[in-house]
Amino acid sequence: MNLPIYLPLGLGALLFGMGLWGALTRTNAVRILMFIEIMLNGVNLNLITFSRYYYQTNPEMATRAPIMTLFIMTVAAAEASVGLALILNVVRNRGVVDVDKVNLLKG
Amino acid sequence: MHFAETFLHSAWVILALPLLTSALIAAFARSLQRKAWIFGTGMMLVALFWSIMTFIAVAGGGHGAAEAAHEGAKFLIEPAWHIQWDAWGQFGSYNMKMGLQVDGLTAVMLVVVTLVSACVQTYASAYFDGGEKRFTRFYAAINLFTTGMLGLVLADNLFLLLVCWEIMGLCSYLLIGHWYEQEWPRMGQIKAFLTTRVGDVGMMIGIFILFFLAKDLTWVGLAEKLPEVIAEHGALLGLGAFLLFTGAMGKSAQFPLHTWLPDAMAGPTPGSALIHAATMVAAGVYLVGRAFMVYGNAPGWVLVVVAFIGAFTSLFAASIATLRHDIKEVLAYSTISQLGYMIMALGLGGWAAGNFHMMTHAFFKALLFFAAGSVIHAHHHNQFLHKMGGLRKKIPITFAVWMAGYLALAGFPGFSGFFSKDELLLAAWTWHPEGVHMAGWLLKLPFIMGLTTAFLTAYYMTRATYLAFFGKPRDHHLYDHAHESPWQMWAPMAVLAVLSVFSGWGWAALPNEWFGGEWMLFFEHLFHMPGIEHVAEASAAHAVTAMATTAGLTGIGLGLLLYKVVSPNTRAKWISAGKPIYNLVRNKYYVDEIYNVLFIETTKVLSKGISWFDGNVVDAIVNGLGKVGTQLADATGWFDKTVVDRLVTIWADISRGIAAQFKRMATGLVQQYMLTLVIVVVASVVLFQVIR
Amino acid sequence: MLSLIVFAPMAMALLMLFVPKTQEKLLFILAGIGSLIPLVATLPLLAGWSGAAVSTETYAKGMRFVEHFNWIPKVGVSYTFGVDGFAITMIALSVLLFPIAILASYGYIKTRVKDYLILLLILMTGTNGVFSALDFILFYVFWEIVLLPMYFLIGIWGGARREYAAIKFFIYTLVGSVVMLVGAIYLYLQAGGTSFNILELATKTSQLPVTGLTTFAFFALVVGFAVKVPMFPFHTWLPDAHVEAPTPISMLLAGILLKLGSYAMIRISHPLLPQVAKQYAWVLFALGVAGILYAALAAMAQKDFKKQVAYSSVNHMGFFVIALSAASILPRDMAEVALQGGYIVTIAHGIISPIFFFAVGMFYERTHTRDLGKLGGMFVTIPVVSFMTAFVAFANLGLPGLAGFIGEFITLTGVYPAYGLWVLVAGAGLVITAAWHLLTMRNVLLGEGKKEYAGLPDVTTKEKLIFAPLAVLTVLFGVWPAPIMNLLHDAVQTLSQVIALGGK
């Protein structure tokens, strides 16, 4: 079964664009976090697609991208937990979850 | 004779004795006190004895054998005794040895110097009264001086001579300033030292020239080497000889360096007698005589110049002496005049005559100073002739010895001065300079000047004698208290009086003709200088003797006429008639005043100017440079702060401004950052594609 | 042995750091020992001089008692010590004067004794080092070592205007030495840049053509040394430094420090560039002879006793300068005479001027004034001190029979063939020098005793001890200069040969 490459790539781009749009427009920190995860998955999809496409005849190299993807997913999970913890703290200290209201980095 | 030879061969003892005496007196001044005179005189008598024995050994001959050693070297008397030692070591490729030597001239001088010195030391013991604070200092200085003078006559080279020359200068300085609490001695001593120093610098340069020419400074070496260089360096040798003579001019007070000697009279009279009459001032004459190998070999004009300077000085000083009021000043100018005589004689080639006169002069001039000192001593330190008078009755011994000295100086027939002056004038009469062409009247001019001087000398001495000893007392208070001097003063005077009268008979040409007797020509033989032939026809000698005697007697007559016959009022009238000339002579031709303006004031102004220059210009330049430095530093500091620093701060300001702009972008809103990031990434990608 | 002479004082100075500063007597004793060790060490060198081996190595040709080690071989710097007649006489003078100066300081310096003595010992190391070093860098190091202690010695223990004087001294000499360094480095590079050894440098640089740059290098060296000498017109630091410095320091300044300049000219500027020296000898002569006359006249007008004596240093060193100038243009035999004379002037001045300054100090200590208008009649008040002063004044004005005269006489003997009757100008200087000495003696010593000075104490034993050795030498060398003459003879011959061969 030879899936045309533009389909998974298109899906990846869609996911990334969706995540980007969400991350930029939403103000709720938790949502932003979720959209970031979506962006990451879009990127993961792209990675696996290219790997599949280029290393069909080289099984040894073909396994690398999926492994990397798994790593990204685990790291993303860890990151999400750290991110959530941060958000939790922000909420606890400032009482808001809206990133527009949190401008501690303002110069 | 063998006995005497031993003394000749240890002649250095004569030099060592006074030096030792001087050191001992200086070292044991406190315990010796007034006994110093016994010690000093005793030691000097030993030295005198030694000198006499040396003289006998030299005069007795026996040094003819050595004469062959330097045969052909003109103007060199072969020394009878000569030692050298290495005091200098190598300098460059030369080795200058110091040495002592004795010949006829030296032997005579040794006796004269030690004799006069012994006399002075005896005399001074009574001359200084009990209140004298610096008695031992005087004796130490006198002995040191004697060392210097003996060293001078014993020296075998110009350098050692110069050293002794200056030691004498130092002692002269010390003795003139003996009573340094007073102003006159203090000024007089400085004047003496500096004036002679001017001559000495000339002399030193003369010595440099001679060293350059001969590469040797010993008399023997000069006599041998100078004839070789005369062809090539004649003019230079002439210059060197003349510059050497300037030293003699300073020491022997020849015009124009004569002004110091009258002021040297500020010292105690015994010192004046030794230093400023008998010995030190004669050192210049001795130098010209001793260094005759220089003058004899030099171009003829040098000796002509020497002769005329001497002749002029003798006349010049004699004329001043006619109007002096201070008895010592009369003698001082007389000394200058007589020294000019000797210098003239040497310049005219009358080598023996000049030296003979130096010897007789030493006796009678020391005697006159002693007598004058005795008068002053008797007269409560009054030196003015116009306050004296009639003293012959009060102080007969002094009067008697004064008369001996007076007649000797005035050239009265039979006295020592008569014979020496005679020889001297004879040399002037027969003068024929070598290598110099002169008009006939110039050739006779020194003789005429000499004769005039003889006349003036007789006149001023008669004047002084009359004013002091004859006539009526002018100051009765002083006269009544006048008293004869003790034996310590008249005994040495008596010795010198005998010599003043009789020493001339050692070269009495005319009596020798009349009576015969080889001893009467003793000094003519002793003072024989190879290279100078002294030939005078008997008729010339007789004529000169007649003229000299006439001049002397006329002078005495004039003196008697003016002071015994003519009344003081008439004298005053005559004086006012010749006022300008009288003032000129009375003020010593204003030489002192001219020098004062020309040299002393000029030097003072110059030195002030230089000092101002040093403080205000040279130092100002340095300080100015320093100031420029500090101001430069200030400027740099300012520049650093305002310009360099500003540059740096400007950069900071600029970046701060830029930063302020950028700061606005930092809203702290995460999403804006992200948007920026996305835009940048997209833009980068697009840009990357475009560039590729 | 030379290293001992050079470094013993420094070692003693280090040791003295550990002595508490309240122990003044102990400090003086230690400093005395530190300065006496070099004196004792010098005696065998003098005694064994004629028997000592003369080096034939290129780095120390003609030198004796040579010590040679590599130091910085890459640029050709070595630790080379060695002495010839010029050096050993100066070392002898130095090791003699320092103990005397320390003795003179005893009881005179009352504040910060420890610092003072340590500085003095360091100074001694510096001077001895300069006279021993044969390597330019080593020489320069010692040269600078001399500078610093002197600055502090004047600046801390000096008189009222001490800071002005100290800074003036410092800047003058520092500028001089920097200029000198530039000149020397230029020559080092011209000579191939392989060795800083002075003698090796000289063999090469003396053959360089006379160009603008070598001329510059020559004058850079000469100016550097002329400041120390001091040569007219670089002399104005000297009167100020002398007037402000304490007596012992004045003694050292006049006795030794000025000789650094004259020695350096003999050792460095003239052997290195004799061809330039020959061409520009007239410059040195003009400055020297001008200095003689100028300083004599300037001294005459001074009101301050010490300033007068200071100017007389300029006057005397002028004789050295004209001798050197004459030596660089004369044929060998007369050049030797001039050199020897000029150098003896410096030695004699090194003996006489310290006691002259000391005499001035004796008056100052008693009367607290140096104003010539205020002093007077001292012969009546304090006869022995006055006698000492008169003695040294006559020595200083060049009375024959005393050391000062010999050098002046030989110098002018040597200068005459080179410059003819120009020596008359120097002669006029001699007369004026005599004049102001006599006038000063008249003002200070003669006359009626002054009431305000009645009852002043006369000379002390300590003062006699300080005065005696130098006075004895003054008389000794005045009548018997043979020892110095013979010490100098070889060195003079070598130097005149170097000068004669220069540029050929």
C-alpha cells in the first residue's frame, strides 16, 4: 500500500497550522499548552512520513524516526507536566490563567 | 771641601727642616706659644748652616766634570747636585719625575732665604707685642713659606716650581691677612692672591705650551729640547715664554699686575720683609733667570718685551714712591721698582747682573723693612712719615742700620746696591738684542729709564729718610714715647746691615781694576751662564759708573734740597703749580680705580647677571618645561575626560537609545513573542529560498 | 669579589628589614658593617692590582677581576662584572665615601633612621654596580637603582623645599636615562642585536658611519650622562638638590653620583661612538668651557654657602668634559694626557667636594644658617672648624700641592694642544673660582667674631674622623699622585686606542 506522500504531509501541516493558530490566538494558558502539543504532533507526523518515504529499503535507518518520535512524545508529556505545574503556580500566585495578564517579562 | 760636599749631597735637608718646623709649630702651638720663635729660629739657623756649607761646596767648584754631560746645551747651568724621584707615575706615555738640584744660583738663594728667614724669626719675636693672638700661626706660616721658597729654588722642573710658587702665594695670603679682623688686611690678602693668580694662569698656559713643545719640564730637558723645536714652532715658543713671564709679572708685581704689593703691606712688617721684599717677590725674577733656556731660545722679541716691562715698571713705581706718605708704602713701591730693575736686567741679557741685584736687594730691602718696622714699633704703630721726624736721636741703632740700607738702595758708592746697580746699568748700556732690529734710541731707552730710576730712587729714599729721622719732631706725643727696640730686633738688623754694606764687594768691578783681587769678581764667575757672553769695554764700564754715581748723588742732593733747604710752604706752592701731575702720581696713576671698574665691578655685574640668568632663564626653561608637562598632562586629562570618555559614553547612550526602542517590543506577552518567532522563521525561510 | 662589593650592602639592607626600627644604634652598626664589607673587599683588589690577570675575552678585554654568567642569552644579556682603572678608582672612592656618609649621618639623621639606612645601602649597591657592570642592561638596572633611593633620601630627609628638589632631580635624571636607553638600544640593534655587552658593542658600533642616526644615538647617550655629570646647561637640578639634601647625602651626591655621569661617558658614549665624538667634540668643549666659566660666575653671586659649593661641582666637572672632548680629537699620546687629567679631576673632586659639603654642614649645624651674609668671624669663634674649611676651600680652588690642582694641570696640559688658547677661558674660570672662594672665606671665616655665635662648640671627634681620611688623601694625592696615575694608566691607554681606531 503506497500512500501518496502529500496526504500525511498535508495532515501534518494541517495539525501544525491548527496548533499554531490556537497557540497564538487563545489566551488561556492551558489551551495554549494543548495547541502546542498539537503542533508537536504535526511535526512528529512529518518526521515519520519523511522517514518512511526515504528509508523504505533501509530497515535499520527506518526505525530511527519512530524512536525519535516516541522520545518527543515522552518529552512532550514531561514538558506538559512541567508546563501545567508552572501554570498552576501562576494561577495560585496571581489568580489568573490568562496569559495576557501575565507580563512579568515586560522590559 | 770634602766636608762641605756632604752637605751638598744632602741638600734636601734644607727643604725638610722648615717644613718639619712648620708642622711641629702648628701641631704644638698651644704648648709652644711664644717659645715658638726660639724653636723656629734654631731650626732655621741649622738650615742656614747647611745652606752655607752647600754654598761653599758649590762655589768651591768640583762640578766642572758634570758640565760635559750637557755640553752644547745653552742657557743651562750644570747642577752640582741633582736627585729625582717618581712622584707622578705614568701619565699618558710620559713620566714626569720630581727632582731637586743645586747650582750656583740656587746655592746663593738658599743662603739668602734661610738667612733672611732666620733674621725675620728672631726679629718678629720682639716685634709682636704680648697681646698678639696668632703668634704661633705666624711662625708656622713663615716656616711653611720658607719651605716653599727653598723648594722653588731647589726645584729641577717647572711643575715643582709652580707648586712651591703657589705655596708661597698661600703663605703670602695668610700673612697679609694676619690681622684679619681689620678690613685692609682682608682685602689686601684677596687682592694679592687673585692678582698673582691671574699671572699664574698665564704661567700655567705657558707651561702647557712648553710641555707641548718639549714634552719635558725639567730644566735640563727644556734646555736640550727647545733648540730643536725653535725652527718649527718659534712663534709658539715665544708665546709660551711670554705667558710664563706673566707668572713672574704677577709674583714680582710688574706692571700691570703690580697693584697688590702695596696692599700686601697690611700684613705684619717682619712678614713683609721676608715675603714682600726679600724673597717671594723675587721669585718672578728667579723664574725668568732659572728658565732662561726658554727665553734664550725663544724669539728675540720676548726678551725685549720683558726688558721694557721691567724698565717701565721700575720707572713707574719709583715715580709713585716719591709721593707716598706711609713709610712701608714707600718701601713697597721701591720694591716694585727694584724688581723691575732686575727683570729689565734679565731681559737685556744681563743675567748675572739681574741675579746679583736680586741678592743684594734681598739684604738691603729686608733691612729697610726691619728698620721701618722698628720705627713703626717705636712709634706706636704709626706708619705716616709726616708724623715722624728727628727720630735719629731716639733710636740710634735703628737709624744706623737704616742708613746702611738707605745708602745701599740709593746706590751710594761702596755700598752693595751701588755695585749691583752698576752691573745692571752696564748691561743696559751694552744691550744688543739678538734677532730684533730696533732704532738706536730704543736701544738706549732702557738705560735712560734705568738711570732715571736710579735718580728717583735716591731722591725718594732721601725724602723718606729725612722725614723720618731728621728735622724736628712733628708729633711730639709720639716722639716722646719713642723707644729703641730690643736686641731681638736690632741684632738681625745688624747682620743684614753688614751684608748690605759689604755684599756688593763680591762683584766689585771697578775696585778690582784698581786694587786687584780675584775675590772681587766672585759672583761674576759664580753667575756665569753658558750662552751669554758678557763683554764690556772698560771705558764703557767707567762711563756707566760715572753716570750712575752722578744720578744717585743728584737724587740725594735733590732730596736734601727739597726737604732740608726749601721750606714746606714753598714746597706746597710748587705742588699746586704742578697739581694735575701731582694728583696723577699721588693717586698711583689711578690704576686701582681703573681695575676696579674694568675687572672687579665687571665681574661682579657679570656674575650677578649669570646667576640671574641661571635662576630666571635656565631654571625657568626647566621649570617651564615642567609646567608645560603638567599643563600637557592637565590637557590630556581634560581631553581624556571630555573627548575620549565622551566617545565611550556616546556609544553607551546610543545603545541605550536603541535598547529603549527595542524594549518596547518586549511586552512580556508570550504570544507576541511567539508570533515574532513565527514571522522571523517564515521570513528566514523565504529569504533563504530567495537567496539560493 | 666584585659581586660581594656590589651586593653586600643590599644583603645587609635586607637583613636590616628584620631589625625593629627603635634599635637605632644597632641599625647604624649594621649599616656601617654593610658599607665596610665592600671597603675591606676592595683593598685586596687595589693591593693586587698590578699582579691581577687581565682578561682577553671579547666581553671583558682589558678588564680585571672578571665575573661572567649568561643571564638572558636570547637577547645577549649577560651578568658581566669587571673593572679597569677607571672603574676601580671610582669603586674605591665609593666604598670610602659610604661609610663616611653613614658616620656623618649618625646623630644627624633623627627621623625614620631605619628607612634612611636601608635606602643608603641600596644606593651603595647601585653605585658600585654601575662601576662594575660591563653589560649595558645590567648597567642600566644599577643606574636606575641609584635613582630611586636618592629621590627618597632627598624627598624625605631634605630641607624646606625638599619635594621640589627631589622631583626635579628625579625627572631630570629619569628623562636623561630614558633618552640614554633609547640611544643604547638603537646601537644594540645596529650592532646586530646579539649582545648587550658594552665592549662587544663597542667593537661594532665604533665602526659605524657618522650618520644622522648615530649622531642622534651619541647625543642621546651623552645627554643622558650629561644630566648626571652635570654638564652645562643640564645642571640646574644640582644646586637645588644639594641645598635641600641633608649633609651626608650632599657628600655622596657630589662625591659619587656625579661621577656616574663622567664614568659612563668614559665607559659607554665615547668608546661606543668615538667617530661621532670626534666630529662633535667641539660641542662638548663649548659646553664644558662655558660651564667652567658660567658656574664660576654663578657661584660668585650666590648668597647660600651650599649653593656656591654646588656650583663649584659644575665648574670642576667642566674640566672633565673638556678633557674628554680634547681626548677624542687628539693624537694618542696627548689624548692620553688629557684623559688622565680629566679623570683625575673627577677623582680629586670626589675626594674634596664631600668634605667641602661637610664643612658647610658643620657651620649649618652650629648656626642654623647658610646665608653668607649672616655668617662671619668664624676663625675667632670656632677656629678648628674654620681651619678645616679654609683647607678644603684652598683644595677646591686648586692650590698646587693639594689633589685638586694635579688634575686641572694635567687636563689643561692635554687640552692645550687640541684647543690652543681657548684654555684661557678655562683659566679665567680658575681665577674667578679662586675669587669667590676667597670672598666666601672672608665673609664666613675672617673678621671680628660675631656676638650671636659666641660660645659655639668647636669640632667634635666624630667630625674629625669624618674629615681626616679625605683630607689626608687630598694632601697625599696632591704631592704624590703616582698611585692613581698608575692605576689609570692601562685604562687610559686602552681607551685612547679605542678612540683612535674609531671610524677606521
